[in-house]
Amino acid sequence: MPVRKLQQRQPSPAAQSLKDILVREWTSKGSEAAQPVILEDSGRANQPLRVYVVWDDWKELSGIERSEIIMDAYETVFGKDNVVNVTVAMGLTGEEANRLGIR
């Protein structure tokens, strides 16, 4: 079976804007915004981390684009040393989260 490398894509302006908003939400203390809802599921420090972001604003983006935005934002906020602990970065709309039972 052939192995091929995916080509690196540059984030679209929309993706960059969503990343900037996500970084602000992650770093703000006491945000009153209804969305995005950032859910971190982890055991302890330096353990695998699953990050779910529920946000209707990215309804038009693919799952891969959503995950890339989450990973880029996480790295911006927490640094390269911590981003390696993220094993799942899933972006969901409210409807998708409800279907999967993620609350």
C-alpha cells in the first residue's frame, strides 16, 4: 500500500478568525459567552487530554479544519510542551454534541 504525505495547508481567513476567538475564550477569566464551550477531559497532569469544543460558528468547516483550529489554539495558549498531551481535538456544533452525548 502506498504511503503519501498530506500537503500542508494554510489556514483560511475564517479559520484564523475562529482560532483568535477560541484563544481569547481560553484565556479570558469569567467569560459570559454562550459559545464556544471548551470541554477538557483528562485524568491528571501530563496525562492524555481530550478537548471538545462545541461551537455553532464552525458548522461549515470540516472536522479536520475544526481539529486543526483547536490544536493551533491550544498550542498558542499552553505551548508546544503541553500540546503533545492532546490526543483528541474535536470540534462539534451543538447539535452534533447532543447526538454524541457530549455535554
